[in-house]
Amino acid sequence: DDSHFQQDMENLQDCFAGFRQKYRLIKRIGEGTFSTVYKAEDLLYDSYDNSWDLDKETEKWTPPPLKSFSGQSSATLDYQSQSQRRRKPKYVAIKKIYVTSSPSRILNELELLHDLRGCRSVCPLITAFRWTDQVIAILPYFRHADFREYFRNMTRPDMAIYLRSLFTALASVHSHNILHRDIKPTNFLYDPGSRRGVLVDFGLAEREGYDCKPCICHDDPVTRKRKLRPLISDKEKEGYPREDTRHSRRANRAGTRGFRAPEVLFKCTEQSTKIDIWSVGVILLTILSKRFPFFNSADDIEAMIEIATIFGRQRMQAAALLHGCMLQTTIPTIGRSGFSFEGIVLWSTDRNETKDKLPEDERLAVEFLSRCMELDPSRRISAEEALEHPFLRMGLD
Ligand code: ADP
Ligand code: MG
């Protein structure tokens, strides 16, 4: 549907006054659930300023106030902005957010991107425009390859560099108390040539603690047991409470299937930045096992079954109880104690998991993987800690 695409581009160019003077659309580079992204040439690339502000009251984008530093001549000021301008990229990615997205959701994405400007390995927002219900975000264009084209050929140092870049982004995002919520290969643009990557797509991101109710996973084990007792004794009586007065739980479950952390599946009401770490773990598992997608569940129940198959019934039940969920299953493929990551990696790369052993650097990668895919979020490694892990420090010391 080339003509459809041409029409799309025409519409976009006609929508915004002066668009054709500012940008030359080159091609469509992405089509997601929430947006279409185009590559474009920035025709006036030295004349924009990237600190436009969204006025929350008027919902208008306003240019930055003119700064005047006392004692500085206008000549110096001019010189500074000139040199800053020269560093700006020539190509941009224009993210056209679907008009069906709610205004609050669009505002959220742009606001978080604005908060994260200047963070390493996070794609900055240059500016944004709105015309009636159409919003476009302008980002520097970042050259990248399709994950499926390079993940099978990554060496262990390649993996460490890839993950170092991703965890650098996450460490800064998390230090702003922001959860990305949709970590997956298509949202981490990586260029294997330059070995650089940037994190994009803050469409589902949110501030930690926003819209949260306490979850018992944050209680100490004794308190948790006390709060769980009614639930356990119901089970012991092998019956269900006649009048269940517990509220049905609502929790944010946004994200992409296959990358959702167990606490998201268990509807933890107090999710933290650790959900992003789990998703990176899934990426690493994909790379190490050379299988994409590694998880292929259609819904949350299937996703739980997949994770339970790896970790085994016992550990999965304990993980569920952390958030007050009872997990019962008679599925024969879910064993009592599951499989080791080492075994899974050997098996999925056609090695013999009973006879073969992983080489030492791969064992280190698997050990790191198990720290990322820790079922209990409080025991899962943080982005900051991950950057200090020997696997990610490979080649640095
Ligand atoms: P969505 O919310 O629709 O998933 P994304 O922000 O993830 O939107 O962008 C969709 C795709 O567009 C990305 O997977 C990537 O291929 C491409 N893309 C997004 N931002 C950029 C950028 N700054 N440079 C190059 N490509 C980009
Ligand atoms: Mg995306």
C-alpha cells in the first residue's frame, strides 16, 4: 500500500504549517501500536532549540525564555549557541502519535522525555508540535539494525557492550524514579557497527509510586505471613470462601507479552523499576539461547505457565505468594523444581545439557542472567548494580 503511505505523508505535511520548509520526509521507519515513525531530513537543522516547554495550562509548546547573562556580551552568547547548533543532527525521526491516543498519555510521554533530556543512552526529544488532535515528536534520527539480524552472531563481549549501553540508559531513567515499562529489542535502537544504542519509546513509561496501592511484597516476611493466613487456610480447607470480600485487583499491566515481569503478571499493585530489569533478562535469554521470541505467550496465564516451566512449581508458587496470589497447577510440563538457565542455554543451542558444560565467560553471562531474571523483585539486581557486575565490566578492567 504504497499509495496509502504517500497519502499519509501528504497529510502529515499539510497538517503543519511550514512543515515542508522545515523537514523533508524520506521514508517510514516504524509502525507501532501507538505511532508511525518517519525518517526525515531537518532542513533548518541549525535553527532549532531543543528546550521547548509544554505549558500545562494552555497545553501549548512555548519556546525557551531568552537567557541573558549579566556581564556577557551578546557576541559570546551568539558564539555559544552557534557552536551548540553545529553539533545537532541533520536527520530526525518524526514520531506521529496516533490521534486515538489519549491526550494525557501523549503528555505523559513528552513530559517524561523532557525530564530525561541529557540522560546518557536515552534518545532526547528535540521538540514537538500539535495541530488539533495530531501530535508529532521530533527526535534525532538514530541509525540502528534490526535485532533479529544481529543477535545470533553476538559474541560475549558484544553482549556485554550491548547490555552496558542498555543498563546505562536504565540507570539514569531509574535514578529519575521512572519505569520504562516496555523494554524490548524494538525500543532499544542499537547500531552493531558503532556499538552504540539508545533507549526510545516512553509511551508506557510512568513515575515510580504513581497510582500505587501497597502490596504485601513490600512487607517483611512475618507480616506477610500474617496477612496471608486467611488465604492459606481457605486452601487448606480445600474450599473457597463462600463470600469472598477481597477486592478484585487492578494493577498496571501495560507492556509487551513475553517481556512482562512475574510481579506484573501477579498484578502486584506496587511495581517498581525492577520490572525493566526482568525485561532486559528476557533479551539476554533470547541472545544466549539464540531464540527469538523466547517467550511466545498469547496472554498472561500462558506467560505464567512459560515462566513456571523454567522456574518450577515451588519457586513460582512462592513468587505468587509474595504478592498474595495462590498459584495451583496440574500442568504436567511444569515440574517441581524446573530447569537451570545453564541447561536451557545448552539445550537451546543444540548442545548436550547432561554432558556439555558452558565455557567460563558464558557461565558468567548465565550467572548475570539469573540475577536479572530473579522472580522476587526485591532480590533482582538493579541497573546501578548491574553496571558493576563482572559480566558487564568485561573488557573494562
Ligand atoms: P511505538 O510507540 O509506536 O512503538 P517507538 O518510539 O517505539 O514507537 O518507535 C517505533 C519504531 O520507530 C522504533 O522501533 C524504531 O524502529 C523507529 N524509531 C523510533 N525512534 C527512532 C529514532 N530516534 N531514530 C531512528 N528510528 C527510530
Ligand atoms: Mg516501540
